[in-house]
Amino acid sequence: MTSTLPASHLPSLNEHKLSALETAIGSEQLHNLLEMLAQEARTRPTIVMKLLEMGSLLAASLEAHALKGAAFGMCADRLGEAARAVEEITSADQGPELARLLVDAADATLLALDKRRKRKGFA
């Protein structure tokens, strides 16, 4: 496992997909869903990291699976791919690097969400 894991090159938010979703469901509903994603991005990576530190690979994988669904559902591709990498973990040796990847992706997603919130007037 190297530091050039698949998620690092992806955008935090896929704005093209978000625009299509916004057209389909409206700005207010999208904002509410993105706020739910922000809550997941703030809390779940810490849970996953602690589970990985404890060597609970299955539990970490299940938590990552939930985060993956939330991230991909809301066009947060980098976070989704990072969560997928944790979900597919096969060795405790991968834990520290995957945890770092997940936390970095969550931080980048939160920053992108904050910028989007301000740009759209929801700040």
C-alpha cells in the first residue's frame, strides 16, 4: 500500500453531479442533504480510525461502508473512494495509512462543503 491511493486525485465534490442533483431536487433539499453529509464527515472517520487502532477491521469496514454510501450519494467522490479503501481493508498493517487517507478526504470534503455553502448563500 502506498501513499498514492486512489482517492487522493479525486475532487472533494463533483460539482457537475451536484448541479444535476440540485436541478432534480432543489437547492434547499440539496443543502439539507449536504449538511447531513457534513455531519457524517465530521464524526464517522474518527470512529473508523479508533476501530482500526483497536484492530477491529470488520467493524471499521462496516462503518466505512456507511460513509461510502453517504459520500457517493452526495457526490463526494474523494471521500467515497477513501471510505471504499477502508471498507476493503484486508490487513491491520493498512490501518494507519487508510485512516490518514480517510481523515484527509473528510477534511477536504468539509472544506469544499463550507466553500459551497458560502457560495450558495447558506452560510
